[in-house]
Amino acid sequence: MGGSLISLVIPVYRNAENIEALLQALARLHRELEDELEVVFVVDGSPDDSYLRLATSLPKAPFRSQLLLLSRNFGAFSAIRAGLAAGQGEFFAVMAADLQEPPELILQFAKLLRDGKCDVAVGRRTGRADPLGSRMASALFWGFFRRCIQREIPTGGVDVFGCTCAVRDHLLRLCENNSSLVGLLFWVGFRRAEVEYMRQERRAGRSGWTFRKKLRYLMDSIFSFSDLPIRGLLSLGLLGLALSALLAVVVAVAKIEGSIPVPGYAATVLVVIFFGALNCFGLGVIGGYVWRTFENTKGRPNYIVAIQKRFGAAEPAKRASDQKVLES
């Protein structure tokens, strides 16, 4: 398969046990792409020896590559942004280092992008070789995500995608903190194509995608791409007002009829607790939006590259757009 260079971005966090298998898979992918592959590894402050293993192995790898070490753990989406900014290709792709998404997907992405059939290619999971609990949790998570946040997201979510250089440039211009890169990928639009695949069983190690990170990702996506919390709070407020008005009528009628000799303590406490909790919830929702707005006004970078190394074939001439993005 001949064509323009494709830069494959791989964020790395706690993946030391997968490095050897990953490099072997990338070597096969390199042969399939006929030397038109650049791999950009971004070690996202990983506490294991992932960086050392890559720094030792990449000089001997058959494909050209870059190795970035971030100054600390900034999160997977920030690591991907760093890799997209550093990539030199005409086309870009993103995949995880754990090999649960088959590398062969990149071949299909490359063909679709090079043939001009789409601007964005995303992997659509048809199944996953994960434990039952993980599959159920994932189905609930992405079901809620698709219904309440972004209906265009494929069933099962998106973990791997490819795009043109133009789409990459637009993504990097959207310097939002506490947001979702996948959400932005669908927000920018462009022509999209889906490639079906089966998520494979994890070969080694444990996933760093913890429940806490999933919850944070869901909250960031809700606040960044949906007014659901505001609408929910408004609905609760309207419901509370309606119930209060109804209770006021009931209490007034009962008072007139003499059915309430002494005001009810329990009812009063329950009403105060309900509306007190509703006020706290409302302040939390508003605070979530205000805090994210404040974070974006600071102008802090999404990531800091501590070390950057290049291996393999001589890099192509850097485009002016790339230089601008890297310096921003």
C-alpha cells in the first residue's frame, strides 16, 4: 500500500509489559504500509519503565518514530494532543498501547483516508473480549453518553481513529482544558466513516482506565458538550415549585377546615431538607461550569514535553502549520 506518510500516535501509561509485543505488531504494520509509517509514542508520566524500554528499543526498530516524555501525567487526551502536534504525516491515526484494538485497523484507516473517501475514520466495536462486568459497565456508560451527550458517537464508544492533516489542525486549535478529544473530533464535523472491529483481550498488565477516570471523562463530556445538567436542574426546580404550590393549597384548605391544630414539624423539616439539597445540587452544577470556564481562561498548556527524541529515517520538512502548533 503506497501513499503519503501516516503518523500513528500511541499514548503510553503503565504499558511496559506490552512494549515488546507492540513493537512487533508495529513492525508488521510498517511493512504493510510500505515504509510510510511514523509512530509517535507519548509517555504520559508513566511510573513504570515504559520510557526506558522504548528509548532502548526504538533505535533498532525498522520504522521511523518519535518518543515524547511528558513532564507528568496529564491524561490520555492531552498525551494524544501532544502526539498529534509532533507528527509529521499527511494523515494521522490514534490507537492504544495495550493492543486491544487490532493494529490492522490502521491499514483500513489509511486506505479510506488516502482514497479520499472520508476525512475522519473511527473504529466501531462490534464486540469486546472483556469480563462480563466490564462489558455491562461499558454498555451503560456509552449508552448514556450517546443518549444524553453526543448521539453521533458509535455504539460502544471510540478508542481508535484516523484523520487528515486538516482535521488534526482544527483539533489542535481547540485548546480546551477538561474536555474530551473524542467529543471534539465529532464536534468539528467533516466526512466520517466507520470501520467495524472486535475488541481483543488484554494481553498483559492492568488497564489504567479506572472507574474514577471514567467518571471524570463522563463529567467533562457532559459539561463540555451538553446543557443536560442545567436542563435537569431547571426541571427539578419546576417540579419543586409545582409540588410546593400543591402542598400550599392542601395546607391552606386543611387549615381552613381546622384539620391542622398544630403545624407539622416533620413536614417542615422534610421540605427544608429537600430544597436545601436542591440548592446545593444547583450550586454544584453551576460551579462545574464556572470552574471549567475559569480553567480555560488561565491559558495553561494541555501538556508539557520534557524530552523529545526522533529515530529512524530522516524526518520530512516540517510544515509551517506544525511549527506553529508546536510553539503554541
